[in-house]
Amino acid sequence: MQPVTAPPIPERVRTLAATAAPTHVSVSGAAGPATPAKGGVDGAGRPVLLVLPGDPLYDARDEPVVTVDLTSNRSLGEHELSRGLLKVQGWVQAVPEAEVRETAVAIAERCPDEALFEVLEGTDGPRLLRVDVGRVIYLTGPESGVLDAEEYLGAAPDPLMGEAERMLHHINDAHRRQLETALKSLLAAPVPEAWLWELDRFGATVRCGVEDPTLIRLPWPSPITDAESLEHAVRCLLCHH
């Protein structure tokens, strides 16, 4: 049996969704182009849209079918680069009143908008709408495909995602020289401009170069189950000689 070296696709897509923000939304059958969108993704993986009075979806009835573009980005120095694009297709519905506060909190990090406070006040102002997922089209570097609702909603983000993102940012901010030295030893060749691109319980992906990158996957010997073990694995990688 071959060892698992990367997250299963549904988990990978759910992890990207958890760090993504809506950029555009289009309504099925509408003549106009996609319009800019604000919002985030709730804990169940459903896109949530913050809509203002006058928005085409503000007074929508009968749960129109929409496509929401979600983009997950990674900052490497002065560059803001896309980790992946997800197109979530489904039916728009109002967030139930009893779930509005929880949903607003869930998307606040990706949607730091004062209009969220107005939503919580329960006025006739901004509304939160969420998408009942039908399918998800994913474009993540060399990988692309489609997940149906059961595959997507039945998965969960990487359980170590929060700790992994914290470690990744720390390494890119403070230890890139060590990373380049370790890679030179592993690959027996110079590795200029190396950045830690992805970090998860199955391994690490290093991006060499920004404009025309090479991606190098470094799997762990076995999947990692806790943050302490992930930190130990990262330290071993940086100290490789």
C-alpha cells in the first residue's frame, strides 16, 4: 500500500474553503455579469454572503440558484497569491434568525465589515444569506475537479489547520534561510527563494520562486495527529543537514 502523502481532495477543498472569502456571485439565468461579493464561509462549509439594500439578492425569493466564487490567498512577502479557487453552486436562503449571531462571528475574520454589526441589530439594513451547497468546482494549482454536496459537506477541514497556519507564517517570517539550507541538503542543489506554501498533517509543500514556481512536496513518514507532533516535524525539517 502506498503511503498517503497529501490530504484527501474533499478535506483539502474544505480546508481551502475555511480560509477563503467570496469575491463574486452570479445568479443562474440572470442576464448581467457576476457581481462583487462580501462574506465568508460558516463552520459547515457553506458560503455566507453579506448583502446590502439594493443588492440584486437582497429581496430574492424562492431560493435562487447562484454560483459563489471563493478565493483563498497566501501572502508571500509583498506578493498576494492564490492558493485555490472554488466555485460553489447552490441555492441562496436567509440565515435563520436564531443562527445569525453565530454565523456573523464565523465569517467576521474574512469579512471585517461594520455592516455585520447592523445585521446583529436586526434592522432593515444588511442581511446574511447562505448557500445550500449543490456542488463545488475546485481549481487548486495542478488539480481541478468537482465535488458533489455529499462529498464536500461530509468532509472536514484539516484538524490541525489553525496550528499549521500559525507555524507556516512564523517560518516564512523568521526562518526562510533555514528552510533554504535544509532543502539544499535534501535535494543536493541550491533552492533560491523558498517559501513554505502548505502545511498539513500529511506533509509540507515548499514553493520555490514566486512568479514561475516549482512546488516540492515533503510528506511526513506517517500522518500527524496533534499540534506538538506537527511542530516537532517542522523543526526536524528545518534542522535537516
